[in-house]
Amino acid sequence: MIRLKETIYFLIASAVIGYLFAFKQLMIGKFLPWLSYGVLAFIMIFLNAFACEIAMTRFGCDAEYRLWGTRRVSLILKGIFPFWRHKEYFKREIPLWLIWPLIFIFATWGYVRWLAVLVFEAVPIHVARIKAGRIYAELTEWDLALIATIGPLVNVLLAIVSKFLTGDIFEIFATMNIWYALFNLLPLSDFNGAKIFYGSKMLWAFLFVFTVAILILLGITNVVTTLIAAGVLGLIAVVFMYLWFEKKY
């Protein structure tokens, strides 16, 4: 169930993503595209979260969304600033959901948009859940990996469907969705990609390469060819991941 607080987070995230896509128009005084892109971003985020919530019910859990941030002092900051060398946490959470997108958009003058601004945690609805005759007190890493794949896959599907429709608005929506999926598949912090990576490195390799391939091919070839090529490349990535990592350990 998506709560009011989470809806507010979605609106904030939509405003950030809308700003990133309207960046160049905003630089010349055009503000209406920011609203238009923000609405598209909200639809994208809401459908992503709604699909994840449905998947969560299968495991007796609920998804709790929040804006991406951290209170932990990184090793890099400790090395640069002596004042933080002996500190583990900041007094307040650092709003990475705002800092990273602004750094990338200004540093590249609108060419690189950092779209990973939301993260989720699995919150049990029941103390225990029964599955295949066994009782689980919490989700396994594999369970969480499966759930974390739903959101990016929904975004990939929305991108593909948008390609069948005509109009600039659908072209932008397709671009927004595929980039949103790709950034959330990064195996960093609390993103979906990290949950998938630690649950199954081979599943992560397939999804990441599959999404990158779709991003590259969707604009230059037809949808069927894109899906076949992306699937083949994803399977090749699985083989390499198994041979180079899983088999060694």
C-alpha cells in the first residue's frame, strides 16, 4: 500500500527528474517543460512502485519508499577532511537524491542525468510467512532480488510500449523509463541493483546488460530485434559472470 508520505516523496522525486529533463529549456527561461516532464516522471515512478508493492504481497511484505540519502561518513570524506576522520555518522541525513543529480547535470551541462533518487526497504506485514512448508522471519536475499527486478522491468516495458506510440511525449517517456531502469540497476547503496546483485550476481548481470542493450538498440532498430539481441547479450553476460566470478568462489 502506497502511503501519503511516500506519495510526497514520489512528487519530490518527480520534480527532480522533471528538472533534469527540462534543464536546457529552463536555462533559456522555459518553465512549462519542467511541469510536463514532472508529470511523466510521476507516472513512471508510481507504476514502478505499484508493481513492486504487488510483488511484495506475494511475500507477506510491504515496500517502504524514501528519498535516497545517507548519514554515514564515507572513507573519501574522512581522507579529505580531518574533522570527520573519527566520525561515523552525520547529525542529519545527507540528501543524495538532490546533490548527485545537480552535480551531474551542471558538470555535464545537461548531458548526464542522474535518475536514481528513490530507494525502498521491505517491511514485513506478518511476523512470519509460510512458504513450501518452512517459516521465514524475513525475506531472503534471493526473495529481495526477485522483488527488486520488478520495478526496472516495468520501466523497460513502459519504454518498449512507448516506442509503439507516436509523438515526442512518448519518445521522452520511453527515454525517461529506460534511463530510470538503468540507474536503479546500479549495484550501489540501497538501489534495486544492489539488492539484485547480492541476491544473485548472474541475475543482475542479465538485467543490467539487457537494459543497456535496449537503451542502445531501441532507437536504431525495431522492437523485436532489440529484444532478441538484448536477451542474447544478457545470456552472454550471465555466462561471463559465472565463469569469472561464481565459478571461482
